[in-house]
Amino acid sequence: MKRTRTYEVLGMAILLGSCLFISSNWAATRDVLSFVSLKKDKTRPIILMDTQEKILQRLVIPGLRPLSFSWSPDGRSFTYHTNEGGNFDIYVMDVETQTHRQLTFDGGRDIWPAWSPNGKWISFASNRAGTSDFYRIDIDGGNLMKLTDGQDYDKTAWSPDSQWIAFTSRGSLFVMNAEGKRLRRLAGSANSVDCTWSPDGKQIAFSSNRDIFSIDLNGRNLRQLTPIDQRAWDLEWSPSGEWIAYRVRDILGDLVIGVVNTIDNKRGGVLETTRGLVPSHLDWVPEGFLSVSPSAEKQTTLWGRLKQKVD
């Protein structure tokens, strides 16, 4: 009897998950972008929107005030950094239970966490050793590993197979393996900041002299993707490979989000919807979250308190 009851409950759970997927207005959405909004209020909601500028959901969780964040590959958690505890540290949050877990406790400045695609590690930048470096830590907080030696850091970008890490330092684009070995310079200029790996693992996009370029892993086929003087940073390549999202300060002085199509370079531009939201840090939402996400019309769901866009 107990086993039969277990199967019944399991069947209901699977049916519920299927219904949520079908009813979700994300079901036909290929790429969904998320970002923290620093608009001056009591919360820092995570905004989820598509590349057509439609805000799908606002994820508002009590006590969550992230400065940057990175989704886990399965979409059930994300890592973030904040200074709410009086120091810049890395945390992990379970989206379903809304529980927060502190990952770093050093007195240094631990920032810009990035979850590896294999789900095993989180890389981050820190000055805990007196110099600006990158570190890697297991998702349970164990096996801390220092990856660089005195690099002027920005952020790390994992390769899709989690074997390599790209980053910019001192005006150049570098690649190293997941143990911090086999470091090599891939490209450079007077002002290279931020980078992101293509989902097929064949290219890296980076911001250089205010514009976005892509380059093959062998250092060839350098290609400019954005118009001149775009002033782009905080780059993220979409899971479909079709878009690169970035932050930019537009001609009105507002901090907004832009997108560029990686195929023809012509489609895209500033997402006007983000004007006034003060976006901070970008990350594309993993399919694991989208496949069980409820419709935007629902206020209370398995995933916590989600607020519908108010037009």
C-alpha cells in the first residue's frame, strides 16, 4: 500500500511539472535573460525578460539583496555575492526553499561568483591574499583553490565543458584550465574588460576599447560585433548562441542592457524596457529553471514569491 501511494504522489508531481511547462509563457521562449535591478526600493528583484523586451517575471525573495549572481546549471539554485553581512562574501541560495548558505568567510573581498557548467565548482574573484586573484571552490564550500597569481581581475567565464576558464586582466584576454594551469594570452588591447564563452565552446567574446569582439580559441578570426564606441561590459552569451547581452550607459546617461545578434550583427540594440531599472549583472536563465517555471500570472508558486509585471 505504501509503495502504491508513493507512485501516486510521484505521478502527480510529474503531471504537475508537465502542466507548469505547458502553461508557462516561457515554453516557446528560446533565450531568457535575468539581471538584478538596483532600482532604489527595499528589494533587489531579479528581473527575467526575453530578447523581445517582454518582462516575464520579477523574482522577489525576502532578505535577498545580491550585487551579482550566477545560476546553477539545473536552475534550482544560484550563487551570489553581497555585503549585507558587513563583508563581501559568496552565498548560495536554493530557489525553491528560499534558504541562503554562506560559502566564503574570509575577511577579504570575495565577489563575482560564476557556477561551472558541470555543477561542481564556483569560481570567484578575491583579494584575500593581498593581491587580486581568482579562486575556485566546491559548491559545498570545500577544496578552495587559488587559480592565479597577482592578476588584476574582472570576472571569470567557464567553457561549456568546465575544463577551461577565460578572463580579462591588464587589458588582455587570457585562458587557463580549471586548475589554473596552462595559462595563455589570447588577445589584448589597451582596454579589454569582461568576456563570455560561446555555448559551442569554439569562441570567446570580449569587450575591448568599448566594443565587443569575438575570437576563435586559436587566436584567429577576430570579429567586431557591436558599433563603434558602444561602451559595453558585463557580457553574457545566450544558450542558443544567437545573442550576446551586455550592459551599457546610453546617450541619456541611463544604465541599460543591450543585445547583439552573433550571426548578422545587425539585429539588437538597447532594450528600452530596462531603462530606469538600473540593471546590475546579467545571466541567462538555464533551461532547468524554465522547464518547471510557472506562468507569470501566478503570484505564489513552488519557486517562491514571483511578482507579475505592472504595466
